[in-house]
Amino acid sequence: MQNNRAILFLLCLVGAAHVFIFSAAFPFYSVVDEQMHADLAIKYSQGKIPRLLTAADAEAAPYLAIFGSPEFLQTSGAIPPPAWKQPIESVRDKLAARQAFFANQFQNHESSQPPLYYAVAGAWWQLGKALHFDGLALLYWLRFLNVALVIALVALGSLAARQIFPENNFVQFAVPAFIALLPQSTFYAVNNDIAAPLTFGIVFVLLLKFWESEKLSLPLVAGLGLALAATFLSKISNLPLLAVAGIFIALKLLGMLWRAKLREIFSALWVLVFTAALPVAAWMVWCQNNFGDLTGSAQKIKFLNWTDKPVAEWLLHPIVTAQGFWFFLKGNLASFWFGEQLWHRAPLANVDANSAVVILTLGALAFALVAMLLPRSGFTTPQRTAVAFGFLCFVAMLGFFALLSVKYDFQDCFYPSREKPFFVSGRLMLGMLVPFLILFVAGLDRLMKNFQANTKYFVLLVLLGFLVASEISTDLPVFSSAYNWFHQ
């Protein structure tokens, strides 16, 4: 037990150092809408909840104008030195024009996103100001919130692995180790995707206890309800994951109905209504009143100029071809592991590393599913449930992205586009990280079932080393940026 705690503590330190170093290396602002997320965090720090796709907040506008790097999108020409390192006389007019743009013409199309992450980030921003951070240091302080979230996520992954595989030390080590060293560039930017794996990971842990319980504990049900609400209130793209959780909850309650446990069912339903349904309904009413629809997505879709395609055209989409589906599947799995960052408008990606991790992932998933289906595989009933849950989450997210891909004509949008009309944003699947890694690592364990323990750990260390080496070689250019934390 003492040894396990020491290993977990070490993995938390590794995860913290990993996220800190790469967060510090990337300049502002990541192409994955980091400007929008930073603006919303600053608005929430002042208690301002947007009612429209508003311009940048007066406090945020100077930060957006001064500290952005052109390196993400500029494709040619010399990169100018950072504005804050130039004589004020030479940049005053340019910065004033940029600040006026953000304060007046800029539209934050993420304004309707649920509030949980931004409320936490806003409080973190205020804490940074209380600690007398300012300028670029305060922006990086906001980004370094991810360090604390990843530490919590490593601990949660360890808890889930120990709960599901109490006899398997390999799984208990591998799951938090993969979280600590996950080369996902989303972890290095201000964004609300980072909250999803933590909130839904808690749902996963509590739902398995809920599923296995003979007698439902009201505190357990209340905790599950709050975690469900937090998942919805952290990211709207978590809806497919919540649907999977809803199916498991419904099946559990139907099983109890079959056993005539009516009092327990009604008590559980009432608790779920108060802890899960009411917070969700409150936010949906807010969105309906202020953004015109229950999820707040309509104005964003209009801003992006997406239009609905006739249903008859859905089957004409390239995703229904073998080549198109492989592009869709590979793109989502690769960006789930590595992210989707650009540098000089080119993907920060290693094609060979992407292909290797996709093949490994599909192989591990296949072994996990076979073991789940075979009656003599050695999996216990809770383990089969956890593996099935992880797989259903994966399928639900892919199905959701496939629906979005075929449903819309993306017009002149940069991504997705008419030329490549695919949702391949693995960062939007991060909510399923903990159950997916349980599924993935269980598959690796089955793949190496005839290996000695030392050999399995050696293979794991090789895989982790491969991920780290791939990330370093891919992201190395950003470390020399004059705009990052190391050069402030």
C-alpha cells in the first residue's frame, strides 16, 4: 500500500511537470480557440455570464492584443519580435488598433459554452491577480490551472484502475502513467476541454459503484447526479457520453423495478432530479432565453456559416466509403492522443507516430473486446461492465462526430471544410479518457497475457517513451519561440 502511494505521488509529479513544461513552451494563443476561452475566463472572473456572442471584455482585450504570437498561422516572412519587447513608440498604434478590434468587432463564438470550467478558471484568474501576477505571467498562470487538473486526473485514473482491477498491478500503474504522459496538446492551452475527462471520469467511477450496488446509497446517487450535471456543464460535446451513462442508469433502475424495489427507485429518481436534472435544466433555460435554443449552439453554427444538408444527401458523404471512414477514424484517434495543434499553419504532427498509435489502439481495443465476450477470459463481471462502458463511450463519440460530419454543409469554413467535411477533433472526445484508457490498457494486458511481469512493464515503458519522444520531436520548434514563457 505504501509503495502504491509513492508510485501514484511520483506519477502525479510527472504529470504536473509534463503539462507545466509544454504549457510554458507554447506561446499564446493556440489555434483551438484559446483567445475565446481566455476571454470567457476573464468575463466569468468578473461575474459576467455572456448573453450573446459578445466582443472581448475590456479587461481581456489588451491581453488578446498584446500577447498573441503569429507563429501558429503565419506561413512566410520573418516573425517580428514580441510587442512587449519592442519600444512602445513603434507598436503603440498597431496595438491600439488590435485592441479596438477585440473590444468592438471581435465575436466570441464560444460564449454559449456551459459555465463550469470558466467559473473555475475565472476564480483562478482572480487568485493570480491577488498574487500580483500581471501581463504575460498572469496569462500563463491561467493556463497553468491545467497542471492542477491533470494531477487530479492522474489520481482519478489510478482510483478507477484500482477499483476495477484490484488484483492487476499492471493496469493500476499503466492507466495513470498514460494520463501523466499523454501528449495531448489540449492540455497546454486555456480551454474547456480539459475539464471533461475529470468530470466524466468521476461519473465513470461512481456509475460502476451504482451499477454493482445491491442497495442504492442516497449519497452515492447524489454524487453521481452532481457528476453528471458537472459533465454537462463543462462541455456540450459531452452529450453522447451522458447518453451512454443514462442508458446504464436506466438499465439499473429497470432491473430494480423487476425485483420490485420501488421505494429505492423513487428515492434514486428524486435525488437524480435534484442533483442532475435541475442544474442541467437551469442552464438549458438560460441558453433558450439568451441564445435561442436549448444548447446555445444555433448562434455558433450561424456564426460559422454552417447550413443543414438535406437528409437525402447524407449518404453521399465520403465517410460512407472505406477510404473516407479510415480518414475519419484515424484522424480522431490520432488527435485524441496527440491533439490538433498548428504551427505556421501546418499540423504539429508526426505521420508515422500517428499511424503507429492508431494501429496499437485498434489492436488493444480488439483484444479487450474479445476478452470481454469470452466467458473464460478471466474478466470479472465488474471488469466486463467497465470495458463495455468504455467501448460504448468510444462508439457514441464517433457516431456523434459522424452525424455532425454528414449533417452540415461547412461552406467556406476552414475546419471542417467542404474539401474535408470530417469532424476529426479527438480533443472533443477527452471526456471519455478514463473509461477509454481502462479499455485500452485492459486490451494491452490481454495482448501480453503470456508475458512475464517484467516484460510487460518493459513494453509499457517503451510505449510511454515512444509517446514522449514523438511529442518532443514534433513540438520542439515551439520551445524556441520568443513569445513563450521561457523567453518572457
